[in-house]
Amino acid sequence: MHKLLLRNVSDMTNLWELYKNGTWVEPFLSLSIDLFVGASFLLYLLIIWSRYKNIKKEKLQKQYSIVIEKAIFSIIFQDISFSEIQQDKEYAALAKNSFFREVLTETLINLHKNYEGAYAQKLEEFYQQAGLMDKSLKKLKNLKWEIKCKGISELAEMNVTEAFEGILNVSKSRNKTLKITALNACIKLAGVKGITHLSSHPFPIDEWTQVNIIHAFKKHDIGDTKGVELLLHSQNTTIVSLGLKIIKELRLTQKASYVADLAVAPPNALIQYEAQNVLKELTAQTI
């Protein structure tokens, strides 16, 4: 033990002497410069590679857009069937290319936002027949929330009602952005049915999420509001508050009796105050 202690002291002394002599400075600086130059060179290569990939991607996107626009134009305005589109040599050569399918999906989504009626329906059929819907459904199972959000937005825009249950499960996520995206999609696909499941939701719904849900109701012009009153019976007071806000913002005077019952037997004083205010507004609208 004594020898080991002496050896440690000797080593410390040698290191101290080396430090004082300054013989380490030159090799240290040389190594630091070499590392800096190497790192800078690698960074430069990464920037060049990234730039090259972006330029190549833009070039491919322009090429793919020509084929995609031709196919979509044929389906919408010339009543060409999807089976005929598949026989097109240009389309067939690119159909299995992942980036081509990505550009195709984005193009369909953007066009669908600007079309209604028969044209929108043809785009939806193309989306399903081309296998793009299956790709969007797979995104719901992705571990990255950003990809899940993208899949949800695609399915909701293209009115894929069979995706409702899967999106409903995603809406239970703790991630705020993912939750809002999923709830908005549920409302678009199923109206009030897409929101009444929240009556048993165990987690608080913050004010920002509530505002987004109400905006979704207004945006999608939900006509059938049967079931909104179920939110007023929730054990979760933030859900009760959401129900009151929906009734108030959509001016659902037919729900006044449910609001009156809540005002008489509220879960707490804050809900009672909110219910009384909503009841006053609804009553004023009927006069």
C-alpha cells in the first residue's frame, strides 16, 4: 500500500514537471489544428452532399410532376380508368419508386383541397387504387410522431373513414401536436362521434387543444351535433368545459336543458360559473 502511494505521488510529480516544462504545448496545438481541419473538411463534404441531394430531388420532382399531372388529368377530365393509367409506360416504370409515390400523394392531397364533388371523389379513388392509402395507414404505426401526423392528415383529407378507429387510438397520445391533429381528423371523418369518446378521457385537455377542437367543428361545419351533451357528464372537468365551449360557440340552443342541469349540479364552482354563463347566452338567443 505504501509503495502504491509513493508511485502515485511520483506519477503526479512527473506530470506536474511535464506541465511546467511546456513540452506538451506544441503537440497539443498541432493535434487540435489537425482535428479542426479534419472536422471542417468533413462538414464541407456533408454540405456539398446535402446540396447535391436536394438538387437531385428537385430535378426528380419536376420530372415526376409531368407524369403525375398527365395521369391525374386523364382520370379527372377524361374519365380514364386506373387500370389504363397502369398500362402507361412512364407511370408503370415509376409506380414502385418511393419518392415518386411521395410526390404523387402530396399532389393528390393538394388538389383534393381545391376540388369538391365528383372531381374530389375521383381523386380519392385514385388515392386508394394506387395503394397510397395503405402507405398512409402504415404511418399511423410509425414511432415518429411527425410521420404519424402526416399519415393522419393524409387520411383525413382523403376522407378515409375506415381509418377512424386507428386515428382515434392515436388521439390518446400525450404529445399535444399529435393529439390535436388526431382529434381534428376524427371530427372531420365522423363529426361528433369523433369527439364524444373524450367523455372518458383521463387526461386534462388544455385550453389550446380545446380551441383547436372547436375550430375543427367550425371548419368542417358539423351539422349533426347529437352527442355533444355526453361531454357534460364526463368525470374529467376539462372535458366538461370543452363541451360547454362547443355548445356556446356553435350556439346549440337545443342543448340548453343539459347545460341547465349541469349548472344545478356541477362538479365544482368553476364549471358552475361557466355553465351559468353559457346558459345565459343560450337563453338570450331564444328570446
